Amino acid sequence: MTRTVDVLVIGGGPAGYVAALRLGQLGRKPLVVEREYLGGECLNRGCIPSKALIHASHLYATLRRHGAEMGLHAEGTTVDIPAMQAWKGGVVEKERKGIETLFRSAGVEWVKGTARLTGPTTAQLDDGESVSFQACILATGGYHVALPGFEPDGKLVLTAREMLELDRVPPRLVVLGGGVSGVELGQHYARLGSQVTIVEMMPQLLPGIEAELVREVTRTIEAAGIRVLTSARATGLQRGKDGIVLSVATATGAEEIPGDLLFLTVGKKPETRGLGLEEAGIKVDPKGFPVVDDRLATTVPGIHAVGDLARPPMMAHKAYREGIVAAEAIAGMPTRWSYQVIPGVIFSIPEIASVGLTMADCTSQGIKAREARFPYAALGRAHAMHEEAGFVKLVAEEGTGRVLGFHAVGYSSGDYVGEAALAIEMGATVRDIAGTIHPHPTFGELLGEVALLWLGEPMHVAQRRHVRG
């Protein structure tokens, strides 16, 4: 038996479900095939559950550290991990139901299962049913890489998925990989009482992020008692009855690091396994990503690829937009992927948010630019919330004042980096930002303050030491 559908969407994560909703709005009839839960990894095993847990442990740590100073006496405050997990689960379930409600309102049908392409216009579901489609969107996301000899076992060696479901606080946690998940969840468990060691092969934590921002986070991490080993290569792993021992080679020699659990977080790859790309005739690039154009179309007419499957960066907000572009392309609209910048946020403590060019980028590209830096410690809202750590940096072109980049490390920086992204997309100048009235007292004021500083008209900090170019 063969089912004929208008548009087949394989994967119900951020890219897939948003694509389906947009298709429904445009009068098309999509069928979404999702193997587990709507929302994909972001909602169920990544962005939302991790940020819920991070928020809870940050509240706990803030109350213990600063509560008495603010008149909040928290003697005897304890952590109830099962209750925390239940609360986190409730947040996730509410979001899942929200997507189902949106599907119903947009006329989107979805089934639980998997789908494999069998040709350029056909696929097969895992229950054996064949599907014929006019168009298809591939949105299967990515999967976590496993290192040979360090494979996750769900007991002693865990991925982010299992770490987010733990019903206890491990006394000793070893994190192999100092990227985003390693830093975020390493800090989370340290706040709850774990003795945490982070092992990173590269010279700094959060490889690829501007070193000056990372240093601020690293200081906070180490001040919290987390041990950080960079330029350290894992050479072996012993699994025992009650724990692990990670063998590490460092610049100062070999070391054995014992722990109760090993959190493995060393990157992701596009999830093309079992998808049938070869059968459909879809070409992939050297890293395994399907080749797509500016309408997210693959090399096979009618088939589009979006989100983590399509190309880096593997970010949910980038996936959302790609899903919309692919849906509009299928509906015949004059749409395309055309963006100067994609902001990125790391939910460490303090938070990192970045968009656009750095000064190093400008130098390498031959752009004459200048950078201004404004400290959180000079902001009233930061003092009122006991969040004085960090700074923001504004990069703009010398002469024109055109905004080229904005980079921040500090509380809530991810909540206002979007204004800087808009400024870059719109070709705004530093004077445009400085002339915009920002509400007081907010962390968003940092944008206005650093713009004034760049212009040489600082209001709340001395200009010297804060501008370079």
C-alpha cells in the first residue's frame, strides 16, 4: 500500500516542525514523521531541559552565596533532584503539547516513526508503508559523536541525553569535552555539589569562541572549584564496578583522573544514517552534510534539507529560519537564505553571546575597525542583581561607524544580542544605537552605553582603557 502526500517532512525538531507549520499556513498539506517526540533534540534533550536545570541550580547557588547579604536567609536549603527532574519534565511536556496544538491549528498531520528515502519521490516508513510525495524536507538533525574506546554505555559513560535525566548528583564527575554542553552541564552539576573535572583537547575551553570571552568564564569556573585541563588528550578509559578512571596526556605528563561518571561530549555529526540519501541521489559534502543551495534545495529537485542536517552552525534558531525558507520555496514563494550574521549564545555562568566580526576578523579581512568595551560592573542593573561579572564589546568600522560585531560575556547577554544582530543586518551605525533610548534599568542598556563609549561620549565609564583599534 502506498500513501500519497503533498509534502513529507522527515523529522519533527526545530527545523522540521516549523517548516510544517509554515507549509500549513501556505495551504500545503505536510505529513511529519518523527521517531520520538515533537520538538526534536532541542526541546526534549537539549536547549529547553538543560536551560531549565541550569536555571534551577543557578537559583540554588545564588541563594546560598548571596542570599544572606540580600536579607534572604537560606540555612538548610537542600536539593531534591527527583523534584527538579519532575519540574523539568513538566516544562518539556508543556512545550510538546504546544507544538501539537499548533499542528492541529495549521492542519499538519504527524506520525511517530522513521522514514527512509527509496527514490527521488518515494520513501518507506518503519511500519512498511510506502509514501509517495510531491516534495520532501529532510530535518533529521544530528547525533553525538562517540570516541573509540570511550563509547557511552548509559551507566558509567553518559551523553548529554543521560546527563539531563540523572536522578542523583554524582560525587565526582569527569567531563570529556570542554565545548558548550561540557561547560554548561559541568557548571550545573558543580553548583549542585559534584567535584567536576573538565578535560579539553584544545588550548582553551569553548574552542572557536573569542579567547577574551572564554577567559572570563574560565575564571568563574575555576573559582567555583571546577578543575580545568586544557591541551589534554584522553588516552584511555577504565570502567569499574562503581566508577571510571580516565587516562589523560597533558603537557606536564600523564595523569589518571578517577570519577563516578564520565560525561562524553565531543561534538555532533549530521544524522544521515538510514535516511536513504544515496538511493534518492542526494549529494553530500566531505563532512557528510547534504549539499544545499540558498533555498535549502538539495541536488535532487523537490527535496530540501534543513537544520543540523543541512550545515553548520548547529543552532535551533538557525534551524527555525531554514525550515521557513524551505517551506516557502516549496510553496513557490521568492524566498532564499540571505543573512549576514547568526547570533550565538552559550548558557554558561556568566553567559556568552556573540554576533558578527571580531577585531581579529577585521584585521584578517583588511577592515579598519575600532572596538569599545563596557564593563558590567558599571551598570546599575548588574549591581541590583548581583551580576557584575563580565563585559560587552562593540566592533565598528572606522570612519563610517557601521556596526560589524558585538560580543558579550555576562548575565542575560543572550537576551539582548538580537538588537546587535538587527543593527548589523540593517546596516546601522554606532550613532544609530547610541541615539536609541534603551529602557532603564536593564541589561540591554549595555548596548547604548558601549555605543556612546565607541563614539567618545561615554556617560557611565571613563573612556581610557576601554577603546582600542
